Amino acid sequence: MNTANLSELETALQPKPVTETLRVKTNQELRALKASGVRHPGLADECVTDTVADLFEAAEADHAAEPEEIRSWTTSRTQIEYRHPLFGKLLIGVKNCSLGEPQHEGPDSWARVYSPTPRPNWLEIEMSVTTIHRDIKVIEFAADPDSHSDDQFANEVICKIAPFPVKVQWQKNRENGDWVPFTRVKHRDNLDLIILNPESGQFIQLEISITTRNGFCWLLVEEQYSGQWVRTTKTRAETLGVKNIAHGQYPLLVMPLYAANAYPTADYVRTFPELAEQMSQFVIRWGALVPFGKCVKATWAPETRELTEEMVAKSWKKATPLFFNGVIGHGPALCEDGKICFLHFSKIMGADGSPVGCRGQFPIIPPMREVAVKWMDQPDGKRAATAIRVI
């Protein structure tokens, strides 16, 4: 702590007139305060405000570097293997089914599902944590398969991850008479797995689904978010401008762990309110958070691309996807003029101008990399892409 900070701290801690006697807290009370997230329980409620806590935080500030370790994918004819050096290894497959040729793009991996049963009514996702680092926790966030409710619940995985059944509905194509699968039902075609390190508060959120595109079923695994649970002062939480979760004197919030999650307007608690609220209960129980001054400060760093002269002549423009959800098939992109353009999987084109989904490929857009777009302004003022090229 430098001299200036010491001077400010000493001033803030000078005795102030009080109208009642301050009672010394018992050890039990101090332990309870610390367990609730109060960093300096001996000072709590004793004429010490956020100003003092901010000074402590500034003195401790030593933001961690963005982890160099990153996920890797390996896929066989039956499973997708997700491996992360910070957390461990996870295997994902579909019961009694084989997988087609796997593909990987940054935080996403997918493969076509081949069932031995013609037009199956159910496909069951199977998951197993084969290697997990010491003290790492796994949380499942999913709807109850036996309930008709859309509500999702977070549960700690103790021994093994239960299979997740996805209902497949079949509709007949009016043009050619082929049967086409359909799985998209909110919270019923996917589940989230949270892999969390209680010591650092760092976590990976995986979204695992059976997704249908252009007449095929796909097993899709997305590293949807990588973050870190942080506690800070109310003053700083307000300054950061992101939604937080109230917890005693020190609000909880999530900071992005990697650059891809640090996009403009990124706000984990606001984007995933139900999951964040339920996950926070585990985080509090395990003490899985760090002071703001010790968290990773990831910086958004999109990869630029150049348009060819021919594309410029044909009115293509550049935009940078903020994120793209493969399950629902869309996401926002930031245009060069500062406006948001909404991207949809059906508009992703190949070099020949035809939709990539019609060629048996899975249409997806990698994060933090510029794409070429053509758009149309909607009557409501929103902008929607009419054609997208991954360049």
C-alpha cells in the first residue's frame, strides 16, 4: 500500500463520535460475517464505509493475467471429448448412436448423430467426467425431464451425470415427402454444465444439446461462457455498470475469464439471471470467489478480416459477432457504424452463395472474428442480416 493510500486509510479510520457504545463482536459473529463474504469482518458496521473497503481493495489490486490454457477437442465416432487444462476432461455422446465426422471451431464442437432406429422419438445425451482436477465442482443446470415445467434447477453432480433425454418430433416435408426431425423446445433440447474451481472462482459453462438443422440431428457442445466469481464493494459494483447479486456488504458479480467473453455490453448475471442466481448459492457455500483486485481482467480483442474488392463492390460490409448461440441459431454482431445487426444461421452462405446448411454442414459463426454481412433495416429500427459470409 503506498503512502497516499495509507494516509487516506488512517484518516478514514479516525474515531468518530457515536451516540451508542460499540460492542466487540464475538469470534462466532466474526466467522459468520466472513462466511457471508465480508472481507474485513472486524470493521463491518463500525463507522467504516465502502470508502475504506475500496482503499483496501486498491492496495491489494494485482489483477491476474488471462489464463493461457484453453480448451481442446477430440472426437471419435461415438463421443466428443472436451478437455481443459484448468478443470479436467469431459466425454459427451448419444446413447446407442454413432457420430459423423466431427468439426471444431473455437469454443464449439459438433457432429451429426446417426441413430440405429429410424425416426427415434428420443435421443439421450450421455456425459461422464473421466478426469477432474482436485476440488473442482460440477453443477448441472437443466429442466426436470419428468416435469412439464420450463423451470431449470441447479444441482451439484456428486458421482455421475445423469443422462439427459431430448424428445425428437418428426414433421413431413410437403415438397419432397421426407420426414424432418425437430427438437427445439425451450430448456428441453439442452442442458448446462458448470465446471467450477472453488479456490479461484473461475468456471466454464458448457451448453450441450441435440440440435436440428436442415433435416439432421446434431450433437452440439458449446463453451458458452468462461468467467470468474468476484466480490466487490457496492460503490465499485455501481461503477462497473453490470448487474450483481446482493450478498451482505459485498455484492457478487461475474467477470469474463477470456477475451471472447469480454465483448462490449457483456453482463453475465443479466444474460443468465436464473442460472447466476442459483449458481451464486453454491459459490457462497464453497467460498468460490475472489476480491475484485485479484480477478482476471480479460480484454475483448476481435480478429480483423479484410473484404475483397469484389465483395466491397457487391455491398458486403464487415461486422464483429459479440456471441452466437448455436442452439437457438442466432446472435448479435457489432457493425462498423456502431449499430447492432442480428445474425441467423439460415443466412450463413458459402463462397458460392448457397446456404451452408443446405450442403449438409452445421451453420455456426465463430466468436470474436469479423464476418461479412449484408443487412436490412427493419420497420422497428432493428437491423437483420440478409446474408452472412465467414471470412
